[in-house]
Amino acid sequence: MFIKLARALSHSTRRDEGSTLVSVLIIMLVLTIGGLVLANIVINTSGVVMGGRDSAESRAAADAGLADVASKIQRDEIICVTGGTPPAPVVSAAGDPTTYSVTISCADNPSTLRPELTLISTGYGTAGSTTRTSVTYGPGLAGALTTVVAPPGGLSLTDPNSSAKGNVLVDDGNFTCSNDAQVIDAVIVRNGSVHNSNKCVVGKVIASQAVRLDTGAKVTGDVYALNGNFSLDAPAKIGGNVYVNGNAVLNGGEITGSLTVTGTVTGSATVAGGIHAGSFQSPPEVAASAFKWIDVPYTARGTVVTSASCPSLADIDLIATYSVPHVLDWRSCGSLINFYEKPFALKTDITIYLKTTVNLDKVVLTSADGNAHQFNLIMPDETPNEAPTGPCNADTRFDIYRLQMAPLISGIAYSPCQINPGGAVWNGIIYGNTVQSFNGSKLTYRDLSLPNGKKLRETVGPIINMKDVG
């Protein structure tokens, strides 16, 4: 009996051991599967984190490329000209933690016919991720005539000899034009209306208030009346589109593009692109950020001649004898500096700094050596506040009436006070807080640099489109 019991216990023990082994194997299998699942979760999570970090790196690199190239363009280290050869792509410097490549192109937008600057930046992450971002800028404002405050009653071009090959900016006041006067680029009126008539030709009209075109006036591009009515009479002609935030009165005339109005349309005219009701987007040129006054301090470049008193006639006559670039520092003079009817055959670039009235009536500037030269008049603005700041009174103005520049001569007339160019032939830039007596002037815009290398313009305008392209 004892033998049978022992055998029974032996069999029971073996059964328990087998059962325990199976349980252990099941537990090990569960733990193994759990470990594999956990490892897979960890691996996948790490991959997501690494991929997300790499994607963030590539995006940051693309943004860094855009910022780098935009700043270079603002500093004129990169020049992009519509119709010219595109600049070479810009790549990140060796060893830079962000890696990017940026292509640059300038072209006229076929729908607006305005120049645009497009940058496409490709950023690369350290693990191979790429992000491509595109940004398109509208044109920066540049022009032969800049008026931050128009004369009382606005700015009028009534002399048939009046012309400006550049933009005309009127920040406060109305603009009127007639008698074959011409503005090749845009007339931008920030706080006023526009009335063009009698064969006046303008490239583009942007007015904060009303626009009226009649008796043969011509606009080769678009017309904007941003907060006022639009009036068109025969035989006036518009070569682009018309946008009116108000009513339109049509008494003949021709619009090559379309007419978009928010109000009513009365009368009739030839409108090739049709008449549309609805709102529209304001052009970037009227944005608050589109124009900022550029402060120009005194800069000593080249050979500097400093005078503790007002220049004598002999000092003025020396201008024609200089053969290397000269800066004439006449800021100590407090009375009139008179160049009246002086002829100057220039042999080099001349820049004159002053803080008083200068009279250049009937001055004639030519080239003595057949080379191009620059003649600059600068009343410095030493206050870096992006606003015209100077000792402006009746004795701080530039009178350049009837000054004649030969084709080889260019210049910048800059003043935070008043500039009077009536009847002048000026090649370059006239940039003043108040520009009066423009009538009869012929201003040809040339993209000149100041003695410190800075441009009197915003190189790039506002962003009009930004998107990821891949």
C-alpha cells in the first residue's frame, strides 16, 4: 500500500511540474510579445520624433535662407533686374548649422504687368528631410520725384514740358495733370484725388480718393480709386484694369481691361474686359509699410573739403577743377549759397552737404571728359526716426529752377525740407519733404547710390504671396 501511495505522489508531482513549466512558458511568451510590442512602440515613437525634428530643421533652414537673401537684396549685395540674367542661387555657408539653397528671379507678373521678386528656398534637415518655401515680393517704391507732403492745393503738372521717368508719390494732397505732361511709371496719391486731362500720360494711377480722366488723358496701366468715384470721358483711354471703391460714371472713353466697382455704374464706355461688381484688393503701394522716409546722415567719402564759413565764389569755381571724387562740407554756412547761372564741366563726382538755401537757377552741368559723373545736393537728416527731420524754415530749401543736366550727369537732390525744381532737367532722384514748383521740369529717374552706398528706395516691396511648394 505504501508503495502504491508513493507511486501516486510521484505521478502527482510530475504532473504539477509539467503544469508549472507550461505556465512559465506562457508567461515568458506574453512577456516576450509585450517586450517586442513595447520595443516597436519605442522605435516608432523615436522615428516620429526624429522625423519631426528633421522636418522642423528643414523648415527652419528654408526660412533662414529666405531671411538671408532678403537682407542681402535690401543691402544691394544682390541685384535682380526684370528681363536681366537672374542672380546665382545663394547657398548656406560651409559649416552653417542650417543648410539651404535659394533661387532668385525677377519678372513682370503677366496679370498685373508689374515687376515681382520671387525667392524659392530649399531647406535641408540633418536626416535628409527637405522643405521648399516660396515668397513673392511686390515692387519697392522708387521714383524721380518723391513728395511726402505736396504743396498747398496739391501737385499740378500743366506745362507740356513736364515729365517724370519714375514714380510720383504724393503723400498728402491732390494730383492734377494736363497739356502733354507725362509720368512714365505710377502716380501714387496717399491722401487725395487725381484728375488727368488734355493728353496727360501716366503709367498707373493709385488714388486714395476719386479719379477723373477726360479730354484725351491716357493711363497705360491700371487705375485705382480706393475711396471715391471714378469718371471717364471720351476720348480718354486706359490700357489696364480699373478698380473703384465707389461709383463709376462713364461718358465714353476706352478701358482695355476690366472695370470692377463696389457701387453703381452709369453711362457707357468701351470696356473690353467687362464690368464686374464686387470688392478688390488694394495695391501694395498704398500699404503703410510701402514707403518710409529714409534718413540720410552726413557721410565723408572721398576727398573732403570742410569750410568753417560760407563758400566764396572762388570756392565754388573750384568744383570744375576737381579730378577725384570730392565731398564739400558746407554745413557751417547759414546764409544763401548762390550758384546762379554757373556752368560746370565736371571731371569727377561731387557731393555737397549743406543746411541752408542754395540757388542753382540756370546752372548747366556737363561732362568735361566724356565720362558719366554724379552731382549730389544733400541736406542731411541726422535723426534716425524714418521721418523728415531738419531745421526747416524759409532759409532751408533747394532752388534748382531751370538747372540743366547733360545726359552724362546724374544727381540726388535730398532734403528733409523743401526742394523747388521748377523747369529743371534732372537725371536721378529728387527726394524731399516738400517738392514744389515741379511744373515744367523733366525728371529722369536713375537708380543712384548715396555717398555711403545706400539707396533712396525700398529694394523690395511688401510680400504679396508666401507658400510651401514642396
